[in-house]
Amino acid sequence: MSGLFITIEGTDGAGKTTQIKLLEKYLRDKGFKVVCTREPGGTPISEKIRDIIIDKNNAEMTDITEALLYAAARAQHTSEVIIPALNDGGIVISDRYLDSSIVYQGFARGMGEKLIKGINRYAVGELEPDITFFLRLKPEDGILRKEKQTDLDRIEMEKAGFHQRVYDGYVRLSKRFKDRIKVIDALESVEEIHDHIVAYIDELMKKNSI
Ligand code: TMP
């Protein structure tokens, strides 16, 4: 595979979408083929699975069902979109990937990292992001501010403790995988965050002779 696989992670409301758009433009302007995608989603089948997962009427969904649905959406997304784009020499920017399942299902739901990695082995095979940006935003600065809104999805409706475990989980993962996961303070300005991301990408591309 000759392309570059970039993922963006973070707690809900950390500003991933804005940064993905800016990075996409930056890379396209440099002449690269860029595919922007998201999880859960990114293919018609995976988007249907997404609707089931986040539907707040599905309150009875068990943790294992949820974890398997995320993995199923990821399996389709990986084989239908990510791998073909990388094989075509493109750059893939995914809004969330496997780290989300490790953090949300493994840590925050308490299912454990081993189980989540085991399930997801079928979905991702050997594929791993070349670089991951964790936009670090404490729950009280992000998702918990959204609590007053009425249109929250099933995951966003979780209690404060859940979002804190998600945050702690990301911090833990990023410490363990320092080389891959770059931590960026999501309270910085949009421009500052973009500049940090670009600096890391330029460095990685230089290293990989892209
Ligand atoms: P989004 O709002 O960033 O599109 O993601 C939808 C929700 O799904 C978000 O609350 C994070 C959650 N999620 C998981 O719990 N596990 C996963 O594997 C992924 C990809 C997302």
C-alpha cells in the first residue's frame, strides 16, 4: 500500500470536522488525491449501521451488540473505501477509526481492550493509521456543554462519567502510542490547530518520501 492513512480522534464536539476540511484542502492544493471519510459510516451499508447505532430509540442495545455493529461498519468501510484508496496511492483522512472503539467500547463501556481488538481484527486486518490526531478537549469543555440540546444521539446522551472515561482513555492511548498519536489542544484556535496538524503531516511525508 503506497498511500497515507490519517485518522482524527477525540471526544464529541472537539472540532474534528473543521480540521478535516482544512487538511483536505491543504493536501488537495498540493496535488494529492484525498478521500475524506468517517466512522461509523463511509459506505452506504456502514451509514445504515450508523443510523442503528446512534438511534436514541435503541436504548435496549447491549454493549456487545454495539461493539459488533461498530466493527461491522468498520469492516465494510475498510474494504470498500480505505484499502482501495490507499492502494490507489491516495491519502485517506478518516474521522475516527479503531481507536474510537478501544476508547468508547473498551474503556468507557468497560468491555476491555483485548475483547475490542479481538472483534476488530476481522474488520481491520493488519491496517493501522500512519498518523492519528487526538484533539484533546475535556468533556466539560465539549460534550457536556451540548447536554442542554435536545437533539443528542444515543452515545452523546451518556452521563458525564462515560465522557470522562472516554477522555481518560484517549489520554492513556496517546501516551502509549506516542509515535503514532499526536495530541493537540482543541482549545487552541482553528488556525493554530491546523498549523500543528500540517507540521506533523509535512514531517511524516518527508520521512516517507511522499
Ligand atoms: P461522531 O459523532 O464522531 O460521528 O461519532 C458517533 C459516535 O459514535 C460518537 O459518540 C463516538 C461513537 N463511536 C464509538 O463509540 N465507537 C466507535 O468505534 C466509533 C467509530 C464511534
